[in-house]
Amino acid sequence: MKKLEWLALLVIILSILTHFLNFFGAALIARLYSPEYVGISNIHFNLMTSARSLLLVIVNVVIGIWLFIQASRSKNTPWIWLLFGISYGLIAAVLFYLLSIYEAKAYNNAAAPATDSTA
């Protein structure tokens, strides 16, 4: 596994931990400050937050699966990119393409014949 993939794995673990802490923090705030305070019924508040969360999860899962397929084709570790895509969504996709461009340029530079400028 490449060093960048180990770093991605560490970021994934920290991200999952952050998501859990955010969830428990939001649950605590929801208990302390009732939605009726801002004029929204409890049912509407729960439906809005659930729909938003569900949509974000679906988008991130689709991006993760897509990154899994792309990483398999480019000989990277696919499950790392799957988890990274599920955790970060579009940011993971952008990072994947930036790293792909960087690797392609590094490969092209290594494959290019060295020119002798002293001739």
C-alpha cells in the first residue's frame, strides 16, 4: 500500500470518528433546544434533517463505488478509495483525479529520455 493510501486510511478513520461525534453533538443540541423554539414542528424538523442526511449518504456511496471502480482500473487500492469516497464525497473524487494526474506526469517524466544539453 502506498504512503498516500495509508494517509487516506488515517483520514477515513478520523472522519468516521468526527461523524459520530457530530451526530451525538447534534442529538444533544436537539434535546437542549427544541425545534418548537424556532416555529417548526418536531415532525417537520426530523423529516428535513433525515431527508438531507439520506441524500448526502446516497451521493457519497455512489461516489465511493465510482472511485472503487476507477481505482481498480488504475491499479490502486480500491477499498481505500471506496471508504474515502463514502467519507468525503466530491472532495475524494477531486483528490483521486489530482493524484492520477500527478502520477501520470511523474510516469511521463520518468519515461522521457534524458537529453544532454552539453553537446
